[in-house]
Amino acid sequence: MVTGTGPLGRRGTILVVALAAFVLLAGCAALVGDDGDVGDGADAGAADVDVQVDVDSFDYPAGYDAGGVDDGDRALETYESALLEAGTFEGAYRYVANTEDGETAVTVEYAVDFDEEAALQHVAIESPDGNGTTDAYYADGRLYQRSSFGDVQSDVAVEDEPFPDEGLTAAEAITPLLTNATGYDVTVDELDGEPVAVFETDDLAGGEALLGVEAAENVTNFEARFVVDEQGVVRESTYTVTYDYDGEERIAELSFEVSALGGPTVERPDWADEN
């Protein structure tokens, strides 16, 4: 997880730690566009699927078949390998959950250039206790990072850091859907002119592995959908889980999108020179 240093104080530190635990950011995947502006997060489903075709006509990538997810671990490997092969990509996801204190939302945005070993990351959290951000920029074997809480912005910290290929694929957002969710119905459609397989499930057991859910019997509703192309890239996904937590009903939602495969390279943000 990328964190910054500086005048955040104890409360800001707690916020960053809570963010990491809350959204399970294994690689702190959170990127923004080339200009560094914060967008609205993932809008999974924004690119509509088109004409439905026969499920057997799709060339399923490793880890999948016409019956669903054949091997979740293999599907994750295929996803990460496909992003590396594409060279560059952009994406975002947004996780929203209600707690006893109110609604908390984590937005993660990212742009990655594997060929040039550069990446720009942004994570934002909105919660009843306050709002905060973390930013990171990787380039030339160095990591630049900063954090904020409310109106307080940390200094920019710089350190030598190897480029973490596998930590910048946002795989943590889709891992539960590939390795735990079951009972998928599969259809084949077209997305932006390309064939894609659409996986959907409402099997309650699939919600057990999601953040905050302690046991399968606590899940009262679960709906998930994701779209994968023939290269194995999960182009978009959504899920909603309703579960019981200490006698209270809780709802968590996630939307995710990968875009700009092989698109623009990552540009150095202005704030990286403020150290």
C-alpha cells in the first residue's frame, strides 16, 4: 500500500491504514488519467454490450469455459498476463459500503505503462470520519508519494523502488469473483465491436469471500456480473452483496472497469516535483 509522509497527524495516518484494510488494496491499485485529475471512478457497464451470439463461438481464455469460471487462479493469471501484453492500460473501481457510522466509499483510479515501467495512482476515501487521498507515481526506478486528510496535504516523499508489475493490475478488485463466486450463467456478446463473455450469478455462496462478510449464512442477497474478452482481460464488473453484521443489514457494492488497453502513456504529474 502506498502511503505518504508529512503533517497528516495521527488521524490522517489512521485514515490511510483504514483505507488499506477496508478495500484490500494488495498493490494499492488506484490510478488517474494523464492530467492527474480525479474522475468519478469506475462506471462498469458504461460500454454497452451489443448483439448476443452463441456461447460456443467464443474463444474462452485460460481459466474459463462455457460453463463459467473453470479455474479462478488460472483466470487471474490470464488477466494479469493480458494486461502486461497490452503494455498500457487505464482503469478504475469504486467500493461503497454502509457501516454503523454511515456510508464509506473508496475510489481507486490508475494508469499504467508496463513497457516504460511508469504508473500514476490515486486512491480517495470518503467516510463519516473525514475524507482523504493517497497518490503515487512510479518512474525511472523511483516512487513518489503523498497523502492528504481534509485540507492537510503531506510533503512528497521519494525513494528508490523497483517497479511492481503484479502490484499494478487492480486484480484485488476482481479476485473474489474469479476465485470464490460460483453458479455463473454465461452469455456471449460484443463490446466495442469485440466478442466478450458475460458471466452473471446470484448464488449466495459467492458473497462469503467479500469484504465484511464473515460467513455464507450471513448473506441475504448477492448479484455479480463481469465481462471478459478473448485475451482474458476482465473489462468490467459489478457486484452487490447484502449481509447481516451483528444483527444489522449491511450492503456493499463494487464497480470496476479497465479501458485504454495499449493506449496513452503515463505522464509525470506536476506534484512529483514538489519534493
